[in-house]
Amino acid sequence: MPAPLRPTDPRYIGRYRLLSRLGEGGMGSVFLASAPTGRPVAVKVIRPEYAHEPEFRARFRGEVDRARQVPPFCTAEVLDADPEHVTPYLVVEYVDGPSLSEVVDDRGPLTGGSLHGVAVGVATALAAIHGAGVIHRDLKPRNVLFALGTPKVIDFGIARPLEPTSFHTRAEEMVGTLAYMAPERFDTDADHHLTPAVDVFAWGALVTYAGTGRTPFGGDIPTVTAAHILTQPPRLGDLPPYLAELVLAALEKSPSNRPSAPELLDRLLVSGSSPSAPSLPIELRREAEAAAHYRTGTGWSLEKRGRKRRTAAITAIALATVAAVGAGTVLRNREPTPAEAPPPPSAPAAVAGPSLFDALRGPGFVNTSTDQYGTCTYRNGLRVTAKTADAAMCALTPYVVFPPTQTIAVSATLADARSCAAIVFRAVGEDGNLVNYFRDGYLATICPGEVRLASTIGGAVSPIAAAKRPTAPGKAHRISLATTDRSATVAIDGADVLDGMLTESALVSGRVLLGASTGRVTYTDAELRSGADPAAPAVPPFATGDAQFTAGMWTLYDAGGVAIVEPTEFLSGREYCRRFALADSSPRCSQKYVPATSSLAVSLPLADKPAYLDYRRNPQKCRDSRTRAGTCPVSFREFSTTTDGTSPWPAVVTIKAGKVTSVARLDLA
């Protein structure tokens, strides 16, 4: 069932207006959205932390290109994608129906025509997916939806867009689909590569679940399930004989002994080969017959190589797998075959991640707030006051996720000897509740006589390191925090004080919070950067000087006297693709204008009487023909009335002495 949007969810992704949440997984969130035409669509938005890696974008770009080639034979059609967006996303047909897991949970195992339809429909989808050169990798009951009674497979191609890198796949993500994983998925031998046979194995496990309500290798714990997959025959229950025969073939331990998806379809569809099989709806049969013969130039060609895997080898892998799962070790997929790997772009755009600058002299990246734990107000800076023994936290950058490697610098003044500053990083949470974000993250605490580093999972604090260090109350101290994948260093006034290891597998990236664990702390001059260099990018000169440039506007709050701007170029789609060496087939190339953002956002105060310039009242008279910027002064109320939901929206910003003196709306229609 769709769930309401969370306070931290965006309202638009590209040109799609988000309506509700459909689900969340290891790689991102899926939203129900409205296309500009009003058509409901499903938008899969990749987690921001993955978008910071150039190799991820390259892989995602290649996966999207191949997913577009998959015909909609029992699959959710791919409608649009933007691998170059701040957070890459994929738009697919919205299938308004329950999943196979929901159907089985509600009504019990399927029988007769319903079961036969699932077997044929999913095999049809796999034939189409494999014919386009794509491997699903995560076929399971939750990824099979029913639209008007016809099964449709979703989440193919980018179900696992990247093979694991330093932090992409965690043990719990692997366990979630363990029951549908083929034996070769556990083999760490780099000489073997995944093939479409892993999806055929998952088809056999999925059909068994659909017809019996149980998976064929299920055990009480994941280690037992893994051992069953690797060493035991499947348990098929009361599957119809014709179907049990095909499922047994699909669940062969050796991938070379499994039928291909088109072969499954041939055996399901050929008249007389399945005398007990119920008839199929005409539309489903038509799609199945088309998919059985579908191929593209990038499709898979599978050879029958005979049995090569010996029982001893399987047993050895099983023992290694059980040991690894028991120890919490990540079991990683192998590298993709050359057919899977997309060609790298000749000049990929480097994506370092966000960098934010805020003097903290008034509401900007941090708003005022009050709760049972304390207050966040502005008085000579961001003043955080803890009311109880629990820390009071202020949500710096509630909408921005930083990668594992980042630097944080901020000036902090402890009010008295009992006051302690608290900086939370890699904070994650299930909703927009600030307390929930604080329950999971890493915490650096700076007290007058000691500095501490800890992790918090579910609110339980686990100390990592501590060091004695005098920090005088009543004086501003420059606190710096630098993190890598696995370590953190805390420095005060330029001198390193504390090092600690970051080992929580659940905390790989996240948000930043500022607060007070006790007493009162005042913060100023916050600089948050992605990457290891504490000086790059530099604080932009316009933060205190004069400038005029095109920008993406994130916030323009007249009454609060603040703007959040990000220097941005608005290029024609063709120029954008030339600059960043994108293939001509990229959807960006056909767009009229594409934002080339700097990933550098700055909170700036407004001048006493800023000018708001618009073109919409009279486009012929009120628009600069060269820059397409508005030229006619209007009230803030009229200026802030939007005609679309684009965020950030384009403008020409003029700054004098670090204050925004005018904002001119750009016409990019």
C-alpha cells in the first residue's frame, strides 16, 4: 500500500511530482508520481550516497540503456531515466496491483490457471529481459505484481546496479533474498561470472513458493538455507507434475544444466507437452509467444557445457558460505561479464558530493525549533540548549546526505564547564523525526576536559575512543571532523585530538546534526564538504563579496531574510551531452535546458530591500533577450508564485558584500 511522503522526501524529481511512497530497498526508494501528462508512474530514486561515485553513475547509465531495450512482455515498461540527476532515477510503468507475496499471504498457495499464469508470465518476462542482455539478479515474489490478473516483473536490470564496492552491499541485504539465490551466487571464484541462469534458478524457487507457500530450500536460519541451496535437493511439495519437472530443471545446481528462459517458455507453451496445464488468457499467451523468440544484438547466447561442478566443490563452497554468514561477512557478487559492463564515458563528470557553507547567523540550513530535549535558536550564532540529560540536536542539512568521506568544520563556544558540544554524522533514520535520526549515527562530543567518539544504534551508545583535552568555555574553538570509509579524526583549533575506527556496517553515509549533549553551545561558520580535502572546495568569494551568476535556488525566504543558492549553469541538452561526454541516446540530450549544478550550496542573508525581478507578467517586455532573465520588479508574493515544481529553480542572483540584493527569475520554458 502507498504510504505518505516523509518530511524529508522531495516533492519533485525532475519533472515528476511525487505523490506517495511505494517502497524502500537497499538501493533507494520507490515513489508513486505523476508525469507531466498526468499519467501515474513509479519513480525509483537511487540513494544519494551512491550518486557520489562516478563509477556508480557509469554503471547506472549502462544499466538504464539496456533496461530501455527490454520490451514490455510481462514487465513494467521503462518510460524515462536520468542518470545525471543529483540523485539518479528511473521511471517505469506503475502497476496498480498486489505483489505475488501479498497474494500468497492473503489467499494461500496458487493452483490451476493462476499458478500456470505466474509460471508463464514470469518466464515471459525473463525471456524479454535476457533477450535485451540484462540479468535481473533479484527476482523474488515482491518483484512480481499483478495488473488485471496478469503478472508483471519489476525492478529488473538495476535491482543491483553495482557489484559491491566499499559500502554498497551489506549482509542483511543479501539475506533478504537468500532463498532465491542460485548456488553460483555464493562462489567467490573470480573466474566464474553470473549469467541469466541465476534468474532461471530464481524462477524455479519463485514458482515453488507460488504453488506451495514455501521456498524449496528454506531453513530456520540463513546459514541453513544457504547450505540447502548448495547441497540439498529442492522440496517441491504438491506442484503439478508437468510444472515440477520444469522447476527441477531450473533448480539444477550447475547453471549450465538449467534451461534458458525461452526454453522454459517453449516447454510451457508447446501443445501436448503439458497435457495437465490449464489454458492461458489470450493476451498472456500472445506476449509469451513473442518473448520466446525475442532477441536483440545484445542478447545472451548460452551454451550447454555439461556438468562441471563436483559435489566436493559444492560442499567446500557451502562450508565457506555458512562460516561467512555466521561471522557477518559480506558475500559479494562476482564482477560482471564483458557483456554486462557498460562502456565507460570518455570524459565522465566527477561527482564529489555536496558541499555546504552557512555562517549560522540566522535560519538557513538550520531552522529554529523546540522539543522536549531542548531548543535551537539564533543569538550571535546557532544556540543549542539541552533541557534534559539527553542531547538536544539541530538538523543541519536535513535533505542532504554526505558520502563516507567528508570533512566538517564549525566554530563552537561552550557556555560553561558543564556544556558539551555534540556533532552527529552519518545520521540515518526511518522518517523525518529528528530524534529518530539521532538514534542511529556516529557522535563526536567535545566537553571542557574531554573529547569522545561513539556510535549510536537504536539509541544505544557504544564508545569508540576518548581523549583528555582542555577546551576553555566562553571561547570559540574551531572543531574539525574528517572521516574516511573506516576512520574519523577529531581536531580542535588545528591540532588532532582523537582518532577512531568506524565499523558499524549500517552507518555508511548520512546527514549531519549539531547539538549540545549537556548545557548550552553556540555554533558559527559551518563548512561541510564531501571528500577528504578540508579546503576544497574553498568557501566561495561571493559568501562575503560581490558577484552575479546563474544559480539554482533552494530557498528564498523574504520574511526570514535568507536565501540558499547553488551556482549552476543551464545548458542546452546538446551542449550538456557534449560537455559530459554522454551518449546521444541519453534523455538529457533532447531536453531544452539541463542544469549543470556545482554541488556547492551557500546560505546567504538578504539585503534590507532585495529586488525581485520576473518576466511572467509580460514576457515580451519583462525578459532580457540575451540572458532570458526577468527584468520587471514585482512583490515577493508575486515573485514566489510558481508555475511548476522544479527544484532548485533557476535564477540570476546579484550579491553585494555577501548579501543577496536581487533575484531575477530565468525563463527556460
